[in-house]
Amino acid sequence: ASTMATATTAAPRPPSHRAPSGKRSFDLSELPSVARDGISSSEEAMKRRKTCRFIEEAARLLKLPRVATATAMVFFHRFYAKHSFNEHDRFEVAVACLLLAAKTEEAPRKVFHVIDECHKLRHRAIAAGRMSQNSPHHPSSSSSTGSLDPKGEEFIKLKERILLLERVVLHTIGFEISVDHPYKFLVDQVKKLIQ
């Protein structure tokens, strides 16, 4: 009986998203960055990988549960399935996705803490040469640690952009904040094998 309940909990996908074999089809050339802005598929994939690494490291620093990290990555990928990388700073979108995922997965963090940790992480990556400063809103070198003054103009503007992006992400993903991750099902299967 529990197997039947598990099978019916997954939301059905519209037929337009499925290939004839029943699997979802995904064409990289149809992504907005590639189709409209001429970014190569390999550059698109590289930006997605690097930003997911950023989300992973930021979530570790914020001590977010693994499911919240995975949810943030899903939100990020869904967002950039509809928007081009040239439209929004991908790291600010990542921070907005982290904030939203933390709330969704019932592990909320204070806005200042999330923004400050992500800002410091990005500042360290720029200082180490692992990230470029070509973003219009890249972190300034206001301090050696990259910490933000919570009452400073830089923090206030960054907070406004992040909170606006959080709403844009919500609209883009159609307020579909429930994500079914495979982890729960994998753990259940492993438990069945062990018994």
C-alpha cells in the first residue's frame, strides 16, 4: 500500500514536456542564454556548474540542510531555463534561491546572515582569482574580510536586489516551491534492502 501512495504523490508533468519515449526532453539550444544571447552551450553549462558550487559552499557555511541546498539548485536551474544569464547577476540569483529554499525547506536564515556569508564567499573567490569582477554589482573591496556593514549603503542596495530577485524567482518558477528530490526515495529503497 505504501508503494502505491509513493507513486501517486509525484505531480504529473504536462505531456508537452515529454519525449515520445516518456522521458523528459531537454534541448540546451533552447535555453534563453544560448538561443537569444549567443552564449555557447559549454559556457552555459560552466556557469551553471560554477554557480551550483557557489550555492553548495554558501549552504555549507550557512549550515543549511542538504535538501535546502538541493532545492536552491533546482530553483536556480528553473530560473535560468526561462531567463538569460545576461539578464541577472547569477550569484545574486543564487543568494535569492538560497533564501527561498531555506524558507521552503523549513530552515530559514536571517537575510543579513545569508547575504553577508555569500558576499564574503564571493569576495574570497574574487581575491583568490577564482571569480571575475565583471559583474555590474560585484563585491567592493570595502574591507579585507569582505564583511558588509548592515547599515551601509552597499548592504542596503544588495539586500533590495536580492529580495526583489527572490520575488522574480518565485514568479519565474510559477510559485511551484515543492520539489520532490530523489533522496527520500533512495533512502527508503536502501532501508528496504537492509531489512
